[in-house]
Amino acid sequence: MRAEEGNVRYRYFQPLDDPETVLLVDAWSDQAALDVHHASPMMGKIAELRDKYDLHMTAERYVTDDAGMPARDQAFIRE
């Protein structure tokens, strides 16, 4: 997945207090790259495994703010 064209970020996280949950954060350069990823054979295999093991998921979509971070929020960020 990380080697797919258009993939910007692909990271897994697991809460310390919930070993049954995995958080995947991935980022794509544009919708076209994400559409190609979703149409890949690997995503079909993931769907099969989800059904086989009765796995459940939620998805949240975040879009980069092209205008940048508002000044009122910058005070909370240290780079």
C-alpha cells in the first residue's frame, strides 16, 4: 500500500487499553489515487477477511485545509 502511486501516509496505531482495536491513518494525494487503491485486488482480499472474521469498522474522512491553519489554532501547535 505504501508503494502505491499517490500514497502519502500509511500508519497503524493500537490503543494501549484496547488490543482489539486498530487505527489506520492513510493519506492520498488525490481522490483518483484513492479510487485506484479501493479498486485493487488487495482491497478485495481485505473485504473477504472482514466478512470471514466478522470484523467491523468505521471510517472518518479528513480533508486538508488549503487555506492553512487558522491563527487562533496555531497557539496549540509546536513544530
